[in-house]
Amino acid sequence: MPEFLNGIGFKMTPQQWEDWNKKKFGDDRSKWTPAMKILIVCDRLLTGFDAPIEQVMYLDKPLRDHGLLQAMARTNRPFPEMGKRGGLILDYFGVFEDLQKALNFDENVREEAVINWAKLKALVPEEIERCMVYFQGIKIEDTRDCLLASLRRLADPDAALAFETQFKRTEVLWEAISPDECLYPHRFHYAWLCSIYVAHKRRKRRSPYTREELAAKTRKLIQQHTMFMDIAEDVPAYKIGADYLTKITDIKSPADRAAELEAALTKELTEGEGGFLYKQLGERLQQVIDQKVASDDAAIRIMKELEALVEQVNKAKDEPQRLGLTSPGEYPLFTVIRSMAKTGTETAWVTAAKTLMAELRRGQHLPIGWASTAGGRQKVSLALQVASWMPTVSDLGLCPEGEAEPPFLAAAVEELARTTA
């Protein structure tokens, strides 16, 4: 039985089933492997699987996008050897009650997809072209320069999002129709688009595993077109660390290096340690991003600003240990003090952070869950204000007497809530 299931058993016509059994077991039908009548699918065999012999599908789970479209298309695929012209889908889950939501295609296509296979095939060149429009004027080559030129077109967040959305629409369609021969003329462009998508995601997510996001039949295609994918998977996916700036020195173009720096910083400041300091660095990053690059000189200047931001991020990672601010809450509080103190030196800010935290602990103002109530936050805010008037802290001007709501207090409470609650 396993040999039958793992091989051609999924696709056999009655005559093929009979011939296979006769060859393996002879004429003794008592030994024959029974013909497959029903296949229960949980998670596997939903994509990347083709069996035109399938005639009826009982749908009882929330399939959508390429999984649903491919399942529908597989059931409706003609099979002349058995006289099959279409199939039957019995929807026990209710997916077809909102097909517009389940399938991301034009309404007429969604309505006809259940019965009109030719309509889906006709969409292929149109969907491919909608992806290609983002790269007009770029000559397709299996070179790093071609790839980087394409990635520059996706530097704008709106353009990047539009391309990602359109590519996934195209992938859904490709998966549903594959391995139909109508796709053959478009393999070259689709494989190239896959490489652009993978390179873009690598840069954006700092992850080497973006190829695995592609659907099964698309992955099979790109295995046959490695010339594009090899270059795409060479795009740096480094995370910011002590040697990050050294690792990216092979990116020679200032504009391309600026794009790499921007992506790495965006990822770090969005998903890194967070907090007050990272928020400040993120605001500075956005100011740099908002600058328009109109020349090589401007690109070089922006690249230098981004490199300086990387150095600040690395400095922030080592700073708590260097300053001796390793107890919970001390370094986050220090970052707020450093930003909002009207006077003072680094030594004075370190002393103030340690003093304020000691007072909060001495007064037992930071019990578990303190930040989840308005009363708990108010007590911490008042304790910080009183402690800020102590001789070792007052000269910094964090909470001047007479100022009703000093900005320092709100920022400090938020940082302490993030790190000590």
C-alpha cells in the first residue's frame, strides 16, 4: 500500500490501476491493491500537488488564496482519459459564501474560477506584466548590478508594498495553474520576479529564509533557474552588530549601501530592545529617510548619517555594562535623564539614575503589576518627582519646582513600566 500511495496511485485511471496490479500481482485479484476512492487531506497535499483524476472535493476547512484556488482548479481540471470535463465541490464550511474575501482576484474571475479554467490561464501574462511594471527600463540580467537596480525601485515603502501585494497575487495564480503548459513562456520573467521578491524580503527582514515563503511549485521552478536566485540570496541579511559596518563594505554604490543601512536600522529599531532611546533613534532615522536623494553627493551624505546611527545603536548595546547600569530600570532611566537634563555630565546622569532607582526600591514603589493601574503609575511619578529634588539630582533640572507636568516624568514612568513592571 505505501508504494501505491507514494507513487502514481493518486493519478491512475481505472485502466492504469488494473495494468499496475496485473504487473505486480498477476491475475489473482485477491492480492490487488484496492483502487483509491477517498483521500482525507488535513494539511499536506493542499498545494504543490496535481491529480486531475480528482472529481469531487468535500471542503470543510477555511482554505483561502492560492490554497483554495489551487484546490478548486485541481478538482475542475479536465481529464479526457476518463471523460472528465469538470468536477464538483461540496462546501461544508461556507467558504463560497464570501468568495470575494477568500480569493484576491477580479470579481468576474472569482465567479467563473469554479467552472472557467481558461479564464484563469488568460490572466497569467497580465499579472506578470503588473509585476514587471515596477522595473521598467531595467534590462534583465543575472548580475548583482541588475538586482541592486531593481531593489532601488523598491526603496519607497509604498512602491515596495504595492510590489509585494502584486507579486503574491501572481504567485497565487501561478500555483493554481501550474504545471499547465500555458505558463512555459513566462517562466523566465516569473523566476526573475521571484529573485527580486526574495532579495527584497531578505533586506527588509534580515533573514536568509525568505525563499521558504514561496509556494511549493514556485520553489520547484526557481530550483531550475538558480542563476537569479543565487544572486538574490547573496543580498546581505546581516543584523546590526559590532562588525556590521565592516561586513557591508562590499556594497560599493552609496545609494545601495544607504538602502542596506536603512533596512537594517529599520529592522533593529522596530524589533530591537525598544524604549525611549530606540524611539529617539527611530525618529532620527525617519528624518534621514525623508531626505530626497538627488545626487551621488546626497547619497554619500545620507550613507554617512546612517552609518553614524548604526554606531549609536551599537554603542547603546554596550553602554549599560560600561556605565555600570545593569540593575533593572537603571539604564532606561539614564537614557531619559540624558535626553531631558538641562545640565550635567555623563557621570552626573549615571549618579542620578542610580539615586532615583534606589529611592523607588527603598519606598517599595515598584511592586509586581504596578504599571497596570493608574494609581501605581501615579505613585511612581510622584516618587520620581520628589526624588528629583534631592541634592545629587536637583541641579539637572529634571522637575523644576512650579512646573505642573514635567515631560521627564511621563517618559521615565513609561520606561520603568517597560522594564520593571
